[in-house]
Amino acid sequence: MRRTLPILALLFVALFGMPQLALSKEGATQCSSAGDLGGVREGCIKSGSETNGYISAHSDHTYSIRPACEIGGLALCAEPGRCSIDGHDGNLFNVYQDADPEPLDWQACLTDQEAEHLGGITPGVVQHAFEWLTWPVSPLVVQPPKGRTLVNFDTNFYTTNTSPTTQTVTLIGQPVTIEATPTQYRWHFGSGADDTDRITTDPGAAYPDLRVTYRYLHVGTVRPSLDTTYAGRYRVGTGPWRTIPDTLTVPGAPVDLQVVSATPHLVGY
Amino acid sequence: MAPRRTIAGLLAASVLVLTGCGGGSSVADPPVQSSPTSSPTSDPPAQETAEHFIRRWAEAEKQMENTGKTAAYLSMSRQCTSCRQLAADIRGFYAAGGFARWVGWRILTIKPAGSHGQDKVYDVTVDSGPTRYRESGTSPIKHLKGGPATHQLVLKPHDNSWLVVQKAQIAR
């Protein structure tokens, strides 16, 4: 009988394996995410009260929230995905600790009130929406027109994208107007050397007001382009405008330009 | 002879234990079909309730893990990212010579938790059995202890039945 117990124990281990602690990801202590194989792959969601409880228990850190598209997906959205928890419908948020750019490995399903309480619409939240939205690519106008210019000649460049563009999105259930204003232009003249790029706050102007020009020294095909840097601001509903912390640069599409030489011909009248 | 009898008895007992675990879910669950011996993986009724579907789907997940055959499970889990990832994991295990052995969920409760348009949300409280698995023929055998958990399933109506479109776990 004494020999039976070790055999039984060995058999148990052979059949069920050594009991051990399940894998756990930091921050997911309240989801038994590794209880089974399906759980390993599942996203974990917490209610507003669970989220508050977590934050209270980690008071030596600061937390912020940003809208998430879907449960388990860490991608962010201008408008959060819908979720339901504890009988309440809410919006889905990734939760960030301190300055860590990576969210925690669980998501919060928050009502509008809870989201507001946890920071609600913050500049960081809007910053992401600002980056996620599509803003205009500046059209690049080259003079002389028709894709041809002369070597050793002041070719004129300008853009008509000079005015603010606004878009309204819903963030945490509230309409947020985001305004993007072109504040800086980076002109790539396409001559093959980056050091010929020029950065201006000036959008240039049409001939004869030559404000952004470039003189190509060789004949051939070049592909100039124009990147636009936008500064953003936002407001919730009809509230006051607030500045979005970081600017956003939208790269421009290159245009084909032939640099040709001109041969003088005498003509008679 | 005595040790042989002991081992034989233990093996038989272990098989009984395994059999008991494997059948745990269907024994404890409320009856959802007229025949107590019919499997939840059998054809769904003409108009399948969400609860019946969830039990059938949970059985399909168990079968998938234990056989490596993912088609039936995936056909019930379209658009469910974590389900697709799980199926890919399982397919990978078996393709590499590994396996999984899981007794499945013992479903304790299925509660409606809301709706997003036509999609219905259900909180499913389960007691999951332990899992033993091997990622390849040469990797070590690993174990997951199982235990209680609340899962949230988002179901989309589909052809008199449902599809799982999202699966998550709720922190408790």
C-alpha cells in the first residue's frame, strides 16, 4: 500500500501533469487568461469599477485611457468600439500606465460617465484621433506649367492648401471638432540631394510673386513633392478650443517634372 | 501480481476519472436537447436558441482542441479574432506533431449581457477543466490549470442560428 501512493502520484502527474501556476500577464490578474488555451488568446475586459479598483491599487502610477477599436485588439480608433459589461453598454478603451506607449494587456469597458471620470476626452485621446484621421495632401503647383521647366531658371513652387480643415468625430459619445491648420511645408525639389529640401511656413505663391523657387542645374526628369505639417486644435461640442500637443506631417505625392535646356533661335518679324 | 493488479486498477480508475471529467459539462448542464445522450455537436434545431448554440460551440471548441480539426469550430466562429488565433495555434500544434487534451468547459450560467444592433452579448460563466498540451513533437508537455472564468461572447444571427463574432474574458 505504501508503494501504491507514489505510483498513484506518478500516474496522476503523467495523466494531468505537474500542478503549476498558470501563465499570467502583468496587469491581467483578474482574468484567468491562462486557464485554458482559448483564454490565452482572449482579450480581457474590466468594468469601470474594476478599472477604478485597479487604478486605486496602483496609486503610485498615473493612468490614461484611449479609445480602442475592438476587444483584444490593441489598435486605437477615433471612435471606440462598443462593449457591454455588468448589464451596461459602454465604450472600449485601452489603458496606459505612466508614459508607457504600450497599453496594459486588458481593456476597460466604460460608460461615458466613467470614461470622463478617468480623464475622458484628453488631448492625448484627441491626438490619436488627429493622427488617425485623413488630412489633405497639399497639391504642388509648379511654374512653368505642363511638367516642363528650364535648366538654370527659377522654377516657382506653391500650394493652394493654406486654410484650416475641420472634421467632427464622436469620442466617448461626444462630438469633437478637430481642426488641422497647415503650418509648415517641406519642399522636396527632387534634384537627388536631400540637402536641397527647404522648409518654410510660406505656402509660396503664383507667378509673378516668386517666394519659393528652385534652380535646377542639370537637365533630366525630377520628381518634386511637398510635405505638409499640420498643427491641430479641438473642441468638445461648442466648448473652448484646445491645442493638440503634437503636429502631424502628411507626405505629398511626387509630380513629374522635365528639366530641359533652351536653344536660342533668331526669328524675324 | 499484486503490483500489477494495483497498476491495472489505477489505470482503470484514472480512465474513469478522465471519463468523469470529460462528461462533466454535459452532466451538470441543464438539458437542452430531448435526448440525454445526444451530443451538442449534432445538428442544431431549426431555430437555434443562443444558449443552445453557445453549448454547441463550446463543445466544438473542445473537439477542435482534442482532435486538431478546426473546420467545424471556425465555421461557428467567423469574424472572431481570438477564436481564429486559437484555431491557428491548435492547427500548428498538431501539424508539428503536438497535441492538446482538454476536458472543456463546464458551463455554469449563460446570461444575456446586452446587444449591439442585431448582435447579442452573453456572459458565460464556466469552470474550465485542465489542459495538457504539447506545441510540437519535441517540445515539453505543458499544463494549464483551468478554473472558473467568465467569458463574453458576442453572437451574430446567421441562418436560423448564430455565429460567434467576438470572445473575451471578463475580469472577476
